[in-house]
Amino acid sequence: MKHIVSIDDIDIDYDLEAIRYFQGSDELIIQRTIANLFYEPSTRTSSSFYAAARKIGYDVLSINNVQYSSVVKGETLEDTIRTLECYVDCIVLRHNITGAAARAAAVSSVPIINAGDGEGEHPTQTLLDLYTIYERFGRIDDLNIVVMGDLKYGRTVHSLVRALASRCHIDYVAPSELSGEYDSREILESKIAEKCDVLYVTRAQRERHPANHGKMEYGFTRQNASELNPNAIVLHPFPRTEELGDWFDSDPRARYFDQIRNGVLVRSWLLYKVLSG
């Protein structure tokens, strides 16, 4: 058993190679059941974990709306975990509180996979981000990465930076109120765009922003696109709002739908890994 709470719990180099070989393989599957326990709304993460589990023959117990569970009666996260571990072999947890995945792992006798906890981390999203980069460049080292958007509240950013900070050069672009701990630029400068290999764009996490601002003053513009390295790729963990328009979807550098497709493959591998060794 191995919990996946942080990107630090993933053996990045091994897993990227393993995912490549896992794709299309016919491994012997032992019947398992996972629980999708989501305290926050989700489209891609919830659906892709469900599809990933079914793809490798696992059953899924879905609790995608905790307002219809004992949570509304005041049940603690720890007691919910202790209950579900009696029924399933693995729990995929999405929670609105930072650190909830670590709390769950501390009491669980079955693997916990963090599907995003508050402003903390989103390690499985990061692994599929890395795999999308790996598919394009054949490596995840020695690349110029630009992360643009909500650097303070975006959990996908936190995991991605942890994974790549010692491997790549990273530039940050964000409004001052969303820059967090990162030394960021206010705009995507042409000199940065020209040398960029990977542009990672994120939305403003309005549900976590204290001021709950409406329109945030940043975004990937047509001018940015004209200046961006022609061999770069643009990624986005979705959902998107005004920061990345659908006018860019037909550009060959747009790889965010590849990210979404890779979600099922990557999460199938992680489920297989934690449950079948």
C-alpha cells in the first residue's frame, strides 16, 4: 500500500516510463473496488478516475455529492474514511480543505489518492501534465517553463513547481494579488514567450480568493500567441474561463485536450500501481 498525497509520493521518472509501456498492455487484473469521495465539484478528475478504474476492471463506489451523505450530519472526515475503508480497496479523495488528504492517509488502512485538497496539491493532475510534456519532448528536464495565472491558490501549480523546480527553468506570470510566494511578472513578455517550451495557464481560483474577484486582469492573448515559440506547447488543467480563449484550440501548440485524454491512462496506471504492486 502507498498513499499518493503529494507529488513527492510519485516516482516521476519511473512512472513516466511505466505509463508508456502500460498503455495497451494486458496485465492480469485482480478485482478491486475504489471509492470516489468528492467534497468539491469535479468534471475531469472524477470522471477520469471512474473511467480509469473501469478500464482496468475495477468497480467504483461514487460519492460525488457529500450533501447526501452523513457529512451533513456532522460526520468527520476521519470517520468517513474509516467507514469507507470497510467497503473498498482504495479511496480517491477531493476535498476543499488543504491538508485533508494527509489527514485521511493518517487514519486509513487502504491507499488514499489525493485528487486535490484545497490550496494544497493535485499530484495526479501533475503526473498527467508531466506525461503530456514527456510525450511531446521525450523528457521533462532542461526545458523553459512558463506558469501563468493563479499562483497563490492554484493547487495544480504547487504540485507542478515541486516536480519541475530542480529540473527546468521556470518563469512566473501573474497579477500581484495572485503571485503568492513566487517572483512573478505582471505580463508574458515577448523575450520569455520566444524561448518558452511549455506555457502552463491556469484560471483564477475565485472560490478560494478572499475578495472573490470577478474578471482577473491576465490572460493568454493573440499577441502572446504570435510571440510564443512555434515549437512550444500550451497546457491548462481546466476548467478554463477568460484566461484562455477557444480561438486558440485549433493551434497545433494547444495540448490541453491531450492532457484530458492522458488523465484516464495516467490514473489507470496509478490505481494499478497502488493496488497491484
